[in-house]
Amino acid sequence: MVRILSLSELENFPSLEWDQIAPRMTCASCTALERVLGRQDGGGLSRDECLLLANAEGYDLLGLLIAADTLRCELAGNLVTYVVNRNINFTNVCFVGCKFCAFSRGPRESDAYFLSLEQVARKAVEAWELGATEVCIQGGLPHGLPPFYYRDILRAVKNAVPRMHIHAFSPMEAWIRSPEQRRKSSTTTFASFSRATSCRRNNGNRSFVRLIAAALAVLPR
Ligand code: SF4
């Protein structure tokens, strides 16, 4: 049975070394993380290993924290940097209602909104003029978006500000617009996806992590 870690154990993970935690981890998690640490690259993890780590508990979760912190230290050091960015939430209409965010609205609520491509582009221009180099773009999940709407958002921003870095779309947005899902009814498929990840029943980061893991598992390669 997996031991549930206390809050203080989680908060104090930086006081531990990899060699202290590795012998307590399960073999599969330890092997996957040792490979990442050895190569200084998580790109070689298999899909099953990603899911395993996304669901890590107990000592495996501590090991994951330590490995991530070790890698961060090796690759980026302790110098903290930042980018100036602007969030552009192009719509707050969402049929999911997973409660992870505080901004989603039903389509008929009085404060529901949907920005046009021109408005999105204008916000990107405003951000650039104020010194931002990145826009984060994410919306709710409304029904009936045109098939290539996300592409059109990216084009609108790049046409308006070619040098703007775009950090866009949630795993759920990527999943719902994947070619496989576009061929099906998004409502039906999302319902099964939602059940599989319990996102309607559980709020908070834990269910969101599982949701991301499930999204990664079904995304086309
Ligand atoms: S799917 Fe996204 S936009 Fe919709 S409620 Fe959840 S976090 Fe909010």
C-alpha cells in the first residue's frame, strides 16, 4: 500500500538527495527517472512511463520532485528569469464545468463573452507595445467552434505581431480538436473522457493532473 506523504514531507523535499530516495521508490519509476537524469532529457520517456509518473504517489512522488528539481538545477541553475506576457482568454464559454478555473461560464450567462479574431490580435498588439514578448492563449471549451478556429487564432496573432511567442491551448483544447475527435461528436466523446478522468467529480490539481495524463495518452502522435 502506498504511503500518503504529509504536507511537511512534501514541502521539505529539497532537503533530500536522489540517492536517499531512489532505494525507496518502485523499480519502474526509479528506472524512468534515472534515465531522464542521466540524459538530462525527459523526451525519451515512453507514454506508459509518463502516465506512471503523472500518477506517482508516496516515495515515487518524492522521487519525481527531487529528480525534477535536480534537473532544473543542472540545466537552469538558480538564476530566476521571467518573461513579460499577457493572458488572452478568447472566450469564457465552456461546456465542461470542471471547476479548475474560476472564469468559465455557460453560453447564456450574462457575462459570457467571445472575442473576435480582430480583438485577439489587438490584445496581442497592445501587449507587444507594453513590452510583452509572449501571449498565453486559452479559452473555455464552447460547442460549435469552426474546425480550424485555433489555427486561425494563431495566424491572427502572428500576422499582427510576428515576433510574439505564443504559448497556447490546454491539453483539453488540443485533445478536443485532434483529428480523431473532430470526426466524432465532441459531446459524446468528451463525456466518456470526462468519466475516465473523474474531472466532473473531483476538483483541484489532482484531478487536473490525471486529466492531463489522460489527454496525453489519447493525443495522436
Ligand atoms: S475545461 Fe478549462 S475552461 Fe472549462 S471549466 Fe475546466 S478549466 Fe475552466
